[in-house]
Amino acid sequence: MSKVSTNQPLGTPTWIDLGVPDLGRAKAFYRALFGWQYEERSAATGPFTLCLLRGRRVAVLRPVSAADAEGESWWHVHLATDDCDRTAKQIVVSGGTVLVPPADVADLGRTAVVADPTGARFGLWQGRTLAGCELVNEPCALVRNDLACPDPGPARRFYATVFDFTLDGNDELPGFDFTFLRRPDGHEIGGIFGDPAAPASRWQTVFEVADTDELVALAVAAGGTAGTPEDAPYGRMAAITDPFGTSFSVITRPSPAS
């Protein structure tokens, strides 16, 4: 379990949000899966719903129109920065694109929506009263984000340049084109999968759960779909799709004594 109360170092995945066409149905689905409660807020850009786990903020749901919701849907990861405007400028200099310029989100923080040179979208988050996800690395909360893309070379160069990440291979995944992304302090923040079959570059979100098989059953009962749970090097995983087509993964990690 990790409680977070201060802003994370540059480039750390720190916040997640999801746009949904039916907020009520989305709230019911994620409550059934994770037991989340909700807090309604608003900003200049419109209303939003904070997702709470034991009273701590772990994600946000945003209402979007049916037209905006068409096509592939995914949880958007936000990488930490202590200066959203400066980092947005560096992204452009490094070959990325600013899709939504920096703006304040009520009193919570300052954010922007950007894309790397491979087209993968992500957000920037400069925390003010909200540092980001206040609980991580425990059941029903964010545990990991990785980038999957058909051409990983430009992505690796981009993230190393903008966020000063170092790039390391992974001997535990033979046969996979996977690179760890590490902050200057050595902390692993995620990785990049090179997958020539990937239809597009996407940051993927993984939530930790206490029991992957039980979560799969809950997802199907709540109106979603799920893949068959499988044992992976780091835990038991399954792919989940919510009622709106949003794909994400869940994992039950081995206990420290295992």
C-alpha cells in the first residue's frame, strides 16, 4: 500500500482519468469492481467526478458526448511535472504535440493533454491541492502504466529526452521487445512494449486487485467483458473491457511471503 500526499518526481505516472458517455452507468460499473465512492466537482472545462477509495482520490470520470466517445477508449495516464507549461513546451521541442494546452482544473492542479511522436496520448499533471492518485499499489487502485506501440524507437528517445528517463532491457521477459523506463533516481515508472501488431500507440493502465478471477466475474456481472485470467511473471492478470469499450488490465501480485 502506498499513500501519496506530495507531488511525484517528473515523469511519474500520477493521475488517471476516463471520459464516459453515461456517467451513472460508469459509476455503477467501477463501484461494482473496485468499491469506489464518488465526489462531484466542476471546473471551467465542465463537471467531473472524483473516484474515492477509503476517502482518498484515486481517479476521475468525465462526462463526454456520445460522438466524442466513439472509437477506442482507454484510461488516460498523466505524468507528473512541477511546471506544466514548461514541460508542454519541451514536448513540442522534442517532437511531440500539445493537443489541449495547459489549464487549471479548479484548485486541484494544472494539466495539459499531449501526444508523443508515435501518437500516444497522455496528460501532464502539476499538483496543487491534489498531488495525484492518493492511493496506489494496493487492491482497487492504480499499480502500473506501460506504453505499447508498433515502433518503439522514437518513443524511447522522446521519453528519455523529455523526462530524463534511462532505458533498461528486461531479461525476465524473453522474446518481448520491452524497455524499462527509470527516473534519474533509479525508480521504475513503467516501460515500453514494442509490438508490430499494435494498431496504435497507447498507454495501458493496470489496476491491482485482491483476486483476479473474482474481479473477472464481477466485471462480467456488471456489464463488461473479460479475458481469461493468466499467470504472468509478475502476477495473475486479466484484460477487462468496461461497458463503453474501455480496455484496461488487472493484476493480483504475489504476496511478499510467496
